[in-house]
Amino acid sequence: MKAKRARAPRTADIPDPRDEHSARPAGIARAHAIGIMSGTSADGVDAALTRIEDDGGRHRSTLVSFAWRPFQDDVRSAILEAQEGTLPLRALFALSVSVAEHAAEAAREALAAPAALGVEVEVVGFHGQTVFHDPRGERSGARVTAQIGEASVVAATLGLPVVSNFRMADMVAGGEGAPLVPRFDWNQFATPDADRVLLNLGGIANLTRLRPGASLDTLVAFDCGPANMLLDGIMEALGPPGSRFDKGGDIAARGKADLTVIREFLTDPYFDRTPPKSAGREEFGRGFRDRFLARTESMSLEDRLRTAVGLIAAAIMRGVAQSAPAAGGAGVPDEIIVSGGGARNATLLRAVEASMPGAVVTGIDKYGIPEFAKEAMAFAFLAHETWHGRPGNVPAATGARQEVLLGTITPAPRGLGIPLAG
């Protein structure tokens, strides 16, 4: 299905975001963008067709349609190899094309939904698949992040301009390159009277703290520690053949957490590091999982999973405490709004709720956003911001010296969208 395209702005059309008096480009009151996201769990690609509207200076997002395209087993295995640094370079290049093909197909499925009929799409935000993230240069000697997924494949397939490589501009400005969702969170969820934590439980657990009346320059957001990455890793290692996750947390619910193990693992330096901070498989991937399995070797699968749930909840509780104001104010928020695959893990949600009495824990779907769609919607929003010449990072969250435009723009090829071979 060919997407209807909006006119691409010329360079002269894009205002300098540092100029407070820049004229807003025409057509910004309502626009549509597609966000494409593949997270650290590497299970597939999310594509969210999103409507973005100006609401009194806030840019609110509404989901129009959504599609998910799973990775085939060989593709997922290659991604995990790339994340562990063991995939040969030529295979990595081929994988980058394959990831883009999956992304383009997911986007076409979203565009084919009845709700997308007649929608004119302005731009695509393609996050790609993170395979390496070293914001402090601790592993590579250079401050670098790498997301694979060839943007030109997506641009050619959809016949639309694509914004990709979102993280590097923030890192060049001295930031961590993550998290990038906070500006979306602020536009969508900040209120004058509620103290909210937006908690995303993907492969990694990350949060955005929105104090009442929060401004962007006081916003706090960072990665707390592992989430599904640890739980899924345990299931893949010890569960029945072909297991990838503990559905609903049902197995963990039958276990008992070992508090001694939880306390030991909470001594990992990452948990006490002062934000800004960001994490990935480098911190909490196979190596962390293998250490956890070795330490819990005498325990049942149920107890191991329940102990991992307890560790994740404790790390989130510590993260919430770190997000509280340095002086004054309550440490526990009024509400914790949960998104990501972990929002379906009832055992994990109960553990989070029990760790912070007084906070109401609710799913993000209560606010009209399916828990699995938030991050893809956020990258649709960020692409829209870049396309209209506005910054997308939040220096208070990433540690960057200044706000910057995010990403690299790959223009749509002239003519019609090019269908994938085969």
C-alpha cells in the first residue's frame, strides 16, 4: 500500500529551534507520522501510525493504527549475536537490511488498517535495533551508540522520508543518547497537580518522573535496571524448549523470592549511579543473567523467577527514590503509569505496587495508549519534531549540554514507493 506523502520541507522551511521567534511551519496543527521501534528484547518490530495535534502548546499523540511483525528465529539469533559482539561484520550489514525490511513491512501493515484509510503521512521515525550502546566510552574507548536498520530501505518501500539514528546527536552534545521518550511523556502526561512516574517495562526498566507542573528543564528520566531482559533470559535458559517468557508471570507467582540474593545483586554499581544514566545488554544482558543463574543454581525455576521479579521491583523502587527532589517533596509518586511488555506480567506489577505503598499502579491503556505501542508512538512524535525543526532531547534527562535536533533524514526516492523484492 502506498502512503500518501506530504511535501518535504526545504532547508529554508525548517526554523532554527534555538530561535524563539522562528515561524511555525504550515500544517503543524495536525499531522500524521509513523513510528517504528524494536526494543532490547529483540522479539519483533512495532509500527504505530500516530496523529499528532497541537493542544495549547503541547503536541498530543493519538494512536491511529498499530502493527507488530515478529522476527524470525534466525534473525533474532543474529540480533542477539550482534548485541553480544560476536556477529561477523558482513553478517551485521546483511542483518541491517533484514531489520529494515521487517520494519517496512510492519509499517505497511499499519497503513493497511481500515483506520488509516485516507491518512496522509508526513514522516517516518525509525529507531532501528540497538546492538551497542556505550555512552561513556567504557567499553570501546569512544562515546558511541549503534542502531542497525537501513533507513533507505524503509524510505524506498514506503515512499516517505525517514528520520533515523536518533541517539547520536544527543551524545555529540555530551548526553547519554537515552532516554529519548521523556519529551513525549511530558507532552502527553504532565499535569499541574499530579506527581506521576511513567514506567516502561521493556527489556530494560526505565522511568520518567513528572512532578506537578514540571517543566522540561526539571524533568528526571533514566534507566533503572533490567526488566524483561532478565526474566526472558531465565526462561530461555531453563524453561521448556522454545520458551521465551513467563506469560503473565504465572511461574514466578508460584515461587518465593530470596532476599539475600536480591540484596547482593543490588550492590551492582549501576543501581547507585547518579542519573543521567542509561543501560542495555552491555549491563544487563547475557553476562548479568549468567551470574544470576550461577548464584541461584540450587533454586527452582519458580524461585529464580520470583527472585528476579523482586530484584527488578527493588531496582525500580531505588530508581523512583533517585527521581525524587533532592530536598522536600514525597519520594513516592501519586501514580505509576506502566507500559511495555512487562505491563502484562501481573506478578511483576504486584511486586512494584507492594514496594511503593501509596502509589496507584495503572496500565497506560487507561489513557488510550496500548501498553505495547507507547515507544513506537514516541518515535513517531520525535520524527515529527525533527521534521518541523524542533529539538527532541531533554538535556535534564540525558545530560546533554543543550537541546538538539535528533536524527538523520533519509529523503523519499522520487516517484512511487518501491515494493520489497519477493
